[in-house]
Amino acid sequence: MMAARRAGQVRARRTGFGRMKKQKKALEDTSRGRELIDVAARVFYEHGYKSATMQNIADELGILKGGLYHYVGSKEDLLYHVIESPHREALDLVRECQAMGGPVVDRLTALVRGQVLKLTKNYIHWNIFLNDYDALSDEQKRHLVEDRKTYQGYLRSLLEEGRQSGAFRADLNPPLTALAILGMVNWASRWYRPDERRTPDDIADEFVKLVLKGL
């Protein structure tokens, strides 16, 4: 009987991600689901993902731990939801910049500025993404890799377009420059706090100046 119970638990863990993917849209499209994702992010941020428990999250929500499994299959599934949020925001930003048209400098400015503003608004989610991405399963990572490639590829294409058009330096290295920009912006999730004297707009303006002066 114990062996059968363990086998059932293994099957449940293996199928948890599948259930989560099916429920993802519903989870994010309900106020309770969004609250769950935000609370999980805060608990992971305050306790550290490895130390945080489903009981911690349930306590914050004021529900029994078993109630969480109505929404997700595991703590790892919740981590996926938290980390997917910055990816989704980044792709939305790419689409907005693509629809702009106009000079490449304006589109790059909108991309850098937009990323800073999104990051400062949801810095806890971005912090979890940067700190705990490796805790996801290989299957979960595969669902996010293409999103990351899309964003990074768009940034590189803007830099290459600017180089070829003469808007940026002829000796610019787009792949390396893209990594430098991403590193600078993403690292802000480590030090940004809402009570800082610097506003998100101040930070975005300064970052844009740093990027453009280096191109």
C-alpha cells in the first residue's frame, strides 16, 4: 500500500506541470490567481525560494495549505508563474516597440525605458526571476527560453540596425552590447526599492542616457 501511495505521489509530481500549464490562463485571469502569484513572489523574496513553504504562502493568503492545490500542483509550479510574469511583460514591450516604427534610436529608447519601468513596478518578480530561474525544471525552462531569445534577439536587431544605418558607432558589437544593456537593467532588481529618493522615471532616464552615450 505504501509503495502504491509513493507511486501515486510520483505520478502527481510528474503531471503537476501539465496541470499548471492548462490552468495558467485561468490562474492569471482571476483576481484570486493574481493574488496567489503576487503572494508567492513576496514569500519567495522574503524567505528565499528554497526555504519558503506552501504553508507560508497559505498562511499569507489566510487559507488551508490544501486549498493551494486547487490552483497549482507544487511550489515549483508557483515559481514558474512568478518567473513567467517578467517574461510576459518583456514580450509585451517588444510588441509595443515593434509597432512604433520611426527612428531606431526612439525604439531603443522605448525598449530600455520600458524595461526599467516594468522592472521597478514589479521588482520582486524580476528579482525572483534572476535569483531562482535555475530552480525550475528543464521542461519549465524550455517554455521560457524562446521568450528570452525573442527579447534578446529584438534588442540585438535594434543595435545592428543602428550600426548599419550610422545612428550608432560603426565598430559597435551588437551581441556584446545587448548583454551589457540587459545586465545593467536587470541588476536594478537587486538594489531598487520603492522608498528610494530616485523615482522609476529618474532611473529610466539615467539608464537611457548611459546606453545612448555608449553607442
